[in-house]
Amino acid sequence: MSFSFSNLYRNDFVKNVITLLTWNSIAQLVTLITIPILTRLYTPEEFGAVALFIGIVNVFSVASTARYDMTVVLPKRNGQAFHLLIGSIFIALIFSIVSLLVVFIFFDKLTGMFDAEVFKKIIWLLPLCIFFVGSHQSIIYWFNRKRSFKLMGVNRVVQSSSQAGVRLGRNFFSNGNWGLVIGFIVGEVLSWFTMIIQLFKKEYWRLRYISFKSTLKALKEYINFPIYLMPMGVLNSISIYILVFALSIISTTATVGHYERAWRVINFPLVLISSSFGSVFYEKMTRTSNRKRLYLYSYFGNLGLAILILSPIAFWGEEIFSFVLGPDWRIAGKIARIILPLTIFNYATNCISTIFSVIKKNQLLLIWQILYLTLAVGWIYFAKSSDIYFLLNIFSIGGAILYAVLAYVGFVHIEKASFSNKVEVQY
């Protein structure tokens, strides 16, 4: 069989990946340009304080939709999918209202978690952020279902450019914490409105056929998602930010800031690819008849790509960070070098982790996530008095091994599962 790049591009899977990758490249380019500027405008302490707030937002935003956002792409009928979309957005709204009540009732205890005095005001923005981030993800899945990959890419450009633009106006804020937080919120809100406007333009007519009974029926059909995927998603988000939370307790805010920038920078090129690849991979997996081959190619291809991209950090981490971010960020370069194994295997596995939803084995992912988080918390508690670099070294190596095990488990269950050429995914 002859190979040509023209034939490769005519493949829908490759073409959709390239479309998202192109627009996400533009979005990431905006972020890339501003990274060296922002690290000279804001201190490690300011990045560390805000990383804690954003981490809390991202953890609760996953729970806000009960993971019904992921169901939007699965039904055969668009009508049922739209009911799931509306249902997930409504659940996010209720969750945000409840979170506002929690903030009101437990204000003193919650604000006591933060070192910075500014969080006594910022914490009131938590429910708003949870709603926008959670419901935004639901809308993205709808356009993923409709294969509007260009629109999804444009939305990323709006988000990153507006966020960066606000944060560059450091002098307009009384302190750096406000600049970073408001930048985050503006980016989320503008990208949300970009998507919601397009949704109303294209799907407004569907609102006439929305009923509470049909929405409830659709939600019940996919009840496994809040049962299995929501706890797993929350645990996964906690796992992502576990070092931010832990370092905020056992170390200084500056250390948190160095870790946050290290994690952000080395994940920067990988997020560009995974956000494009993951969306298309999930959609493709629900349709292709040869999932085993797609899974293997996807995993090892992304694993090799991550090693190739990040290899310079392994040799010259401190030098690269000092040159690019500024002399105050040399510690971040050392941390980046330490967490490379975890980052590489985390990225490769996340690219194909949606396979557990496709083969209806979400419970395996939940069990693995509980194991990962238990071991992570256990190690952090055990080594909390040790040298911080030693703690991070063992955490990184152990995490990489666990992610590799998860990828293997996914492959084993693809082999066990039997698929027809045209698969209907039901829960």
C-alpha cells in the first residue's frame, strides 16, 4: 500500500487533529510570548497564591456537571445529546449556587486556608468561576460532537489572548494576585460567551423541544457517569493539583510558585497537542472498528513525542528557565527537571484515557485514581519533613510508573472487549 501525505490529510481523524492543532498553536503562541513577560511582572509568591485558588476552581468545576458534559458526544440522536447538554449546564448552575451558600456559611474557615488577605475578596468569585468553567466544558463537548473543530480552536484563541491581555496590565491592579485572578476569570467568561453565542445561533430552535421529562430520562440513561466518572474526575483533578495543595501546607508560597511555573512551562507544548488530539481521539474511538491499533499508535506516538520535546529540560533545566523566565526562576528549572518522568507518562496516558468511557470500564479508572491519590498523599505525608527535592523525585518516578500501569490496563481491556463494526455506546 503506497503512502502519501495527501492521503494522510484526507483521513478525517488526521484532518481534525490538524485543524484543532493549528488553532491551538495560535492560542498557545499567545501564551508562549507572554510567559517571559509575566514572570518578570509577577513574583513566585503571587503565582503560588493564585495557583491555589485556580486549583480549587478546577477541582470543583469537574464535579459541577456531574461529568454529564462527557455524555454529550455519545448518543446517536442529536436531540438526546442536546437534552444532556442542557441538563449538564443546569446541574452546573445548581452546584454553583450551593457553593455560594457554602462560601457564605463557612467564610471564615475557608479564608483561613489562604495566606493572602486578598482571598477574603477573591473567594466570592469561586462560585462564578465554577459555573463558567464547568458549563463551558459541556458546550465544548457539544461542538466536539458536531465536529466544529475550527470553532473550538478559535475559542481557545479568545480564551488565551484575553487572559494574557488582562494579566499584562499588571500596573492597573493593586497587587499581582488580583491581576492573575482577574485575568483567569476574563479569559473564561469571554470564551464562554463566544461558545454560547454560536450555540444559540445554530441550535436555538432545539430549545422548543426541551422538556424536563426528556432531560431527566437522558440523565438517567447515563447515570454511570456521575457514579463513576465524577468521583474519578474530582480525584484526578485533586491528583493534578495535589502538589500545589501540599506544598502550600508544608512549604512556602514561593515554592508553590516555582512548582506551578515549572509544571506550566513543561506542560505547555504537551497541552497544545493533547487538547487537540484528545478531543478527536474520543470522538474517533466511538466510531472506529480497529480500536486496538488506534490505541497503540496513539499512546506510543504521544509518549515518544513527549520525550523528544522535553529532552532539553532534562539536561539544561535550570539554564533554560533562568534565561527564558528570568534569574529569579532558576529553582523552577530544577523542579521541572525533577518532574519530567511524571509529566511525560501523565501526558501519554491522558491522551488515551477516554478509552475507559468507550469500553464502559469507568470503574477501573476510578479504582486506579483512588490508588494513585492514596499513594500520593501517603508519600507526601511520610516525606513532609524531608528535603523538598527528594519528595518531588520519588513522587515523579512513582507517578510515572502508575500512569504506565494505567495505560497497560486500558490495552488489556480493549483486547478483552468485543466490538462490532458499528458500536453503540450505552450506559
